[in-house]
Amino acid sequence: MARVIVDVMPKPEILDPQGKAVTGALKRLGFEGLTVRQGKRFEVDIEGELTDERVAQVREAAEKLLANTVIEAFDVRVEQ
Amino acid sequence: MSRIGVVTFPGSLDDHDAQRAVALAGHEPVALWHSHESLQGVDAVILPGGFSYGDYLRCGAIARFSPIMTEVIQGANQGLPVLGICNGFQVLCESHLLPGALIRNDVRTFVCRDQALRVESVDTVWTSAFQQGQEITIVLKNGEGGYVADPGTIERLEGENQVVFRYLNGNPNGSMNDIAGVTNARGNVVGLMPHPEHNMEELTSPSLDGRAFFASLERFLAAVVG
């Protein structure tokens, strides 16, 4: 079964309170100089043959539901 | 007496408070279920607060695709008055009935307080009974109430008088331009993070400022019928 990965990240200009909290926690743990932004990873398993059309479908799903493009950017790729 | 629908999604919390507020304002509350495909001919719709569908994915993201929302979106585009409160505001943004989005509070904590607001626009179905610039107090309680939009959208909202409420005495959640509520271009759809349905009764409310939302709606509906 083919797997397509959709990564969703808050846009750079949008505040990321979760990433800031993680960044602060890392610093407290002694990890210096690490800045984190937190996003989401979706693993989409596709039944049948993986075609360009199917990948385009996942892209459409990402645009419609998985990401809110007002605040988030997404990337779609086929897992090798 | 008008019939005002209140949508219940799985995870809605304040649907009964909203229904009660409708009744206190002298109208007939009509319970609308998320999986139904009819608005039952209501005169207006309230999307209440809570955590629809567990707020999974993003607040309001899954509720936006529930069957009842297809009807709400169609109605809103034809001028049906729609008020989104807190989670309802998030649903309206996810539906693109209102611009922008709500993200986690910049303070990273849930905020619950009596919130001072300024009424910035009385040119909406839900705020015409307020005075322009009136300072009111409405209960605020949320974890993801930070209003954001791209700079062009913020500029347009400010320029077109679509910012309806602004936070006073400190921004509780990092909202851009202290925005607490916005409307669409037509003024029939309003969304805000604070909860006017909790400001209807002297016993339990910091103010009675929620009542003016319904007084505004009454004016609008009376004018439509007239």
C-alpha cells in the first residue's frame, strides 16, 4: 500500500504558542540555541495504485480539510 | 416571536445556555442537530460555544463539514442572520463565512474572565441596538481565541467597518488589533469569542449586555417583515 505524507506547518508570520512553549522547555533542559516550530504530520495510506491523480486527490484533501491555508502551509510527498 | 435555531454539534457545551438566552429574550429556541439537513425555517441561527467534534484537527474544522453547516452556509449567503459564539466563531472562520482564523492564546493558558469590550460597529444585524463606541462587559472563556489574518485582510476589515468588537483593558489572547469579533461584508454574520449568552441575567452575569444582541436581531427581523 502506498503512503503519502502531508506535513502541515503554521505559516512563518503566524505566532506558534506551542512551538514557543517547547522551545522554552528545551532551553530549561539545557538544550541551547534550539528554536522549535510545531506542526502536524498526516500519514495517508492509499488503496490501489499510486497515480498522479491520487496524489492530486490528497493535495485537494489537504487544501480542503487537513490544513487551514489562512494560517498554515502544507507539503505533500510520497513516502519512499 | 421569532424562531431562533441553536445548533448542537457533538461536543457543544453552551447550546443549552444559548437556547435559554433565546427564551429569556422572548423568542422561541429551536434545537438544530448537526447531522440534520434542515434549518426548520428558523429566522436566525446561533452556533454556540464548546468543543465541537472534540476540536480535533483544528477548532471548528470538522464541524464546518457537518450536514447542518451546508444549510447554514447557504442561508448565510442569502442573508440569514448567523451569530457564532466562541467555538461557533471558529466554525464560521473555518467555513469562510468570516475571514481570518483563531489560534491558541499567546499566553498559552485558558482565559476565563469578565471581558471589557468596545462596540466598534453597530452596522450589523446583531449589534444595531448598541451605541457606536459603547463599552460593554461580556464573559470570555477560551483556550484558542487569538484572532489572526493576513495584513491585507486586517486592513480591509478595519477599512470596511467589519471589526465589530475590540478588547479593552488588555488583550487576553494575542488577537491582532485587539479584535474580539468581526462581521461579513453584508453584516448578517457576526462571530465573537466572548459569550453574550452568559450575559442575560442579573443573578449570574457581570452585565446584561448580551440582551442587546437579541434586541438588535429583533430590529432587523421587524424591518424585514415590515
